[in-house]
Amino acid sequence: MAEKMTRFVWRHSARDQLVLLFFTLLTFPIIWITLELPKTIINEAISGTEFPQEFFGVPLEQTQYLIALCFAYLLAISVNNGVKYAQNVQRGILGERMLRRMRFDLYRRVMGRPLSRLKGTSPGELVQMISAELAPIGDFVGAIISTPVSQGGSFLVYLAFIIVQNPLIGAAALCLYPVQAWLVPKLQARVIAMIRVRLANIRAMAREIDESIDGATEIRALRARRWHMAIVSRQLYDNYVIRRRIFLLKNLIKFVNNVANHLTPFFIFLIGGWFVIHGQLDVGALTAVLIAYKDLAAPWKELLRFYQDYSDMNARYNSVMENFAEDGEPAPLLDSAPVGPHALALHGAPVDGLSGPVDAHAPMGATTSVVGEDALARSSLLQALSGLVDGHSGDHWTAGTPILYRTAAYVPADPRIFAGSMRDNLVHGLLFRPVAPGDDPEHGARRREAEMTGAPADDIADEWIDPVEAGYADAEAVEARIQRLVQVLGLEDDLYAIGLMSRFDPEQAPALAARLVDLRRAIAGSEELGEMREDFIDHWQADRYNPNASVGENLFFALPLDPELRWSDFAEDRAVLRALDEAGVRQMMVEIGLDLCETLLSLFEGVAADSDLFKRYGLFPRSETATIEGILRLGRQRGADKLNRAAQARMIAIAFGYSSTRYRLGVLRGTERVHVLLDARPKLREFAARDPRFAPFDPDAFHPAFTMAENIFFGPVKLERRDSWAPFRDRVDALVAELGLRELILRAGLAQPLGGGGASLNAMQRRRMGLARALMKNPGALVLDGIAAGEAEADAALRALLRQELNGGALIYGTDREAAAQAADHVIRIDRQGRVTQEDGAGEDPAAVDGARDGGR
């Protein structure tokens, strides 16, 4: 990015700024016309006596002349506002484009940083700078040239008009502006200095919050929570002090401007009135002067505001740019791999944490171990061999070559799982570049915008996977490879479980939906499985209350179509409340809510805030305790029907979420209230069937709000049988495989979101995912850092499996176990002083072997 904000803006938007300048200049003659016409209307059309008057060659009487001038004035105002509209729209579009350019340029530079520097970067600070701090700059840059020209030009037009009417009045109107022009910038300079301090304080606070969240476990274990809260509290206080000073100065600036703006009319009335009384100025001219002065204040205010905004934005821009001053352009990725006898090699390369230039290589098709006691030293060398460490000097092959992203795969002990599905993560290493345009109709528009804002033309809607380039015969081979890796790396059962918990639209896959319903019927119709189903599953029946489900589900015999919603979320919905009234159970639902609250409040009395009771009986949060107590007190004193609408809705929401088997609080009074709820079900079920927001339960139909497992079993597992239902589940799984549904469920599992950072996976699953993702690249070398590093049989078996799946590729792994290291074909050893030695071929000259001295290509 350019060093100065104005230079950066002009370099990337000169053409658009000139278009805005054209619109600006177009407004000046129109402004003069809007000032001249009121004077003409008063002096000639209203006060004039010589008629008819010619208007563009047409003779008009007084009334006709007045109407013509008024319409001309209206036309001038309309044209002026039309031009301003076009100007503002263009300014906004330009600002958004420049903001996109700045944000992407910063993100690109961050992604190009060396890993050593990137690891020391606070994500919270970067997000704060790229999103929040740059946002006002984007709004401003569209006006950086047009605003001073527009407002300055308008100011001069108004001032010139006043001077033309009477120079002395013009001097009176101008007299206080020099004072403002001298004083305001001095005050604004102090505001800018404090803004820079405030931005630095906000970034420090973002860094502290980010660190507190990442280190929450350690903070609680060390009982240092109050210390970290005190740090943030102090930073918030400092921010308050800074902002208070900024407010004082900004309001002082406003005070100076307001005094000047209201003092000037005093001189205009005094001098102008004196001239009118003595016949040296007509009333129309004085009226025009007053109108012009009224409009004169607006551009002057805008000029002062522009100066303030420019100072503020320039300070923001410089403050952000200071953090990226050391970032250069990221190195481009090459399209072809270098050729050499080794999978990976370093020659004379400095590596952080190791002493002296490093010579090391991993032969192609072999297993190489990196052994040493220092885990950080091992990681540094493994990353250097993988090419992940920038800034090497000396000769090196592949390790310093950008093509490493295609030929080598590096897997740390805790690999990062990206937001998206399992399939998205597995093919992540194949997303090197777009290989074919997509069929999105907006592709052309996005491409043009990208070119205009300096962003790459790469579109996520394009096809990014080239099977042949990635080493596969076709797309089917890619899918087959995914399925094999899922199986051999032990992810199939996990994927099957994820698939069973997934949902899909039956209209998108009607055949699968129909087969799941057939499976449900087959289970119910089987003598063995049917009996087991009755024993373990509390399946839905239209004439029976389901104690393992909530009151809301039982009442309406349905679920909201949106799986993120529950019946309790509809407690304030007018249609739902009307349906409860028609079914005659609204009052009873409020009473059930009151009974639940009374029981829970007595249960929670004297219980610690972090007690598991609040999680187990979480029908309302602890923070609402005071509110619930107030509602309960009123309900018991006046009756449930006397509660206001909001209080009744809160009680109904609590009642909707109650499950007899889960909570066992006895508020349904045995079967007394159950019978009433069942009697109301037909009307409420009919309501749910009519309302498109809900889906009723139907034993012969696929339920779109159910997961696959819920559609198969058609009811919740009985709470008392959850610890013993594994035999039934295993028999159903066998039937699923027998009917050919397992592969379809696995595919559905591949498409399910895993959450940010793979939140739904455990550490072992993330590690296996990382290995599968690396193997999907068909790498020439697979580097393991902290995986399969032991001498146990399981680690040895995993290394053997990886060797087999690499299809002739090299395997490099780090370890601190001598026995595990000796299992490799070649050993690279790191001693306690950080010296690197190579065994089994260490006597060879790496430069001569891998061709580094003759280019290595």
C-alpha cells in the first residue's frame, strides 16, 4: 500500500475521483441560479410593476411570470439534488471499492508473512485493524477530493453572491471565518494525537481479551481471573479517559463554530438593514443575502468536518499501516515442481533454534526420522524441510521453493480443521487454483469488481479441483480415495455417526428419504427388532403422550422446521397463543410454568452458582431468577390469568420445554394434566399441519426436522435405557449396511459442517483428519510433527500404514525416542547444542547429490 493515504487513494481511484469532480463542478452554476431566482421573484415578479415580462422570449403577465419563475426555481433545485444524488451514489460505491482493496491487501500481506512472525501476531488485533479501524476510512476515501472541491466551491459561490450584492455585507459575513480557520486545526491536532493513543489502547485490549480466551483453562487453574479482569478494567478506564478528553475538545470545536455562525447574522442584519433603510439596498437583495448566508454556513461546516475527518482518517490509516510496514509482497506459488533425487533437502540453510547452517536431506521413497530431545528444535527442522520457514540463505531444494505446497505435506500434532464439512477439509490441499469457470450467472460481475479493486479474479464458485493434476484419474477416483482414507484411518465409524446426526431436505434427495422410511417400517415390522424398538425407543403415537419428549412436542405432535428453534421459542407467537386458546389449554400451560418455577426456585435455594443443578434443570437461566420470582409471586397472589402477556408467555415457554422423564418434577400431576394435553392435541396438530413453520409427526413420512437417526427410530431413546440400547443400535446398523444405506449415510456425513476449528471433533479425530487431508494431496513427502512418534506398536503400525498409502512417497517424522528413530531408513539427529547430523548417507555431499549447486532443476 502507498505510504500516504492521499497518494494511495489517487493511485487507485484517479479516474473515479475525476468523475466525482465533474459532478461537483456541474453543481456550481446551478447553485448560483438557485440564489439568483429568489431575488428575481421578489424584486420582479412580486414587487415589479412593468408587465408583461419576457421569459425565454415568451411575454408573461405578473401571475404567469411568478408561476414560471417558481417552477424554474423548483426545476433548478430538482436538478441540483439529482446531481448530488448521482454524486453521493458514486462516492459510496467508490468508498466500498477502496475499502475492499485496502482490506484484501492487508489480508494478503498477513497471509504472506513468515510463520515465525505470523505466530507472534494477535488475531484479535488483526481483526480489529482490518475490519473496525479501516471501515471509516472506506466511507471517507470516496469524498477525499470531491468534498473539499464541492464544499469549498459552494462556499465561494455563496460568498461571491453576497459580495456582488454588497461588498461591506460580504466582509461582515467573512470576518469570523479566519478565526475559525486558525483555531480549529490547532484543537483538531490534539484530537488526532489522542485518537492514535486510543487506537493503540483498543488493540492492546483486543490482544488481552484474545489471550484470556485462549488461556482460559490456565487462568482458572491458577486462579488469576481477577488479575486479568483488572487488566481489562484498567484498559477500559484508560479508554474512557481518552474518549472523555476527545469529547471535550470536539465539543469545544463545536462551540467555537456555533458562536461564529450565530454572531455573523448580527452583522448582516445590522449593516444590511441600515442599507435598506437608507435606500442603498433593496429588500430582495437583502433577502437573497440572508438565504445565501444560511446556505453559506453549511459548506463551511462541511469543510471543517472534512478537515477533522481527514485528520482522523489519516491518523487511522497511518496507525494501521505502521503494523504492516515490514510486510512485503508474498512470493508467488510456482506451477511445476523442481526435479532432484531427494524428496526434501536443505543445504547451508539457517534454521531458528539450530546452530550453524543446516545440511539435511530426506531421500525419495524412504522413511527418515528426525530425532532430538528438544521438541521446538525438531519442529523447526521439520518445518524448514517442509518449506514452511521463509528467509533461508544458502542453497536449498524444495524447502525454500513455493511449490512445496504441492509436493510436500506437513501435519502437526494438532492440525487445524477449517470451518466447513469433512469433505471440504479433506480436499483442502487440492484447492491450489481454479481450473474451470463455474456456472454462476454473477461470475462476470464479480470478476469485474475484483479487477477494479485489485483483488484476484479467483472465484470460489469456480471449479478448483483438477483430478489429473492432483494425481487422480478422474473425479470418481478422488471420491474413492476419500472413502478409502476414511476407512483405513479409522474415521468411518465417526463419519457414520456424524451422518446419522445430519439432516437433509427430502425434496433434494427423495429416494434417500423414502428408503429411510422403508427402514423405519422394516424395523417396526421385524419380530426381533420390533420388540427391541418397543423396549428402547419411545416412538411417536398419535393417541399416546410421550414422556421422553417435551410438552410442546406432545401438544402439537410436531416440531419447528428450523432445527435451531424449539417450541419454547414460539411462546410469544400470536398464532400459537391463539391456537392454545382455541384448544383450551393456554391457562393450564401458564399454571404448569408457575408450578415448574416454584419447584425449581426451591430446588436452587442455597445452591452455588456453578452447581450442576442449573445445567440439569436448565429451563431458565440463573440470571432470570429475580424476574421469575416476581412473576411467581404475582401469579400466586392474583392468579395465573391476571399476569400480563409477557409474563404468561415466559411461563408458557418454560412449560413447553418440560420433559417428564428428564426432569421428573411431577408438575403434570400424574395423568391429570396429561389427559387434558392429549385432548387438546387434535386441534393443535391440525394447526401445526396448516402452519408452514412446523412439520407434524407422521409414521409413514420422512420428517425434515429430524436427523437421519431420528427418522429411522421415529422417537427418542428412553432415558432409562440409554446405557443399554447398544445391542439394538448395532442390529439396526447391520440392517442399514445390509440394505445399502451405510454408504449414503457416510456421504451425508462428509457434507456436514464440523464447526469452527473442528469443534465437533476430538483431538484424535482431528489428527486423523489432518493425516487424511495430507494424503489426499498425493504428496511426494509427508512430514509428521508429533504424530506416530513413539515406539509403541500402534505408532509403528500407523507409520507402516502411511508408508503404504504414500504410494512410494517419502515419510519424515520427528521423535524423541531412539527406538522409534532407528526404525527409519535414514536418521537426522539433533544434539543438545542444536547441531544437525545425518546418518545413513551423512557422508554424501547434499549439494552434489540433490543438484543444489547446479540449480537442482
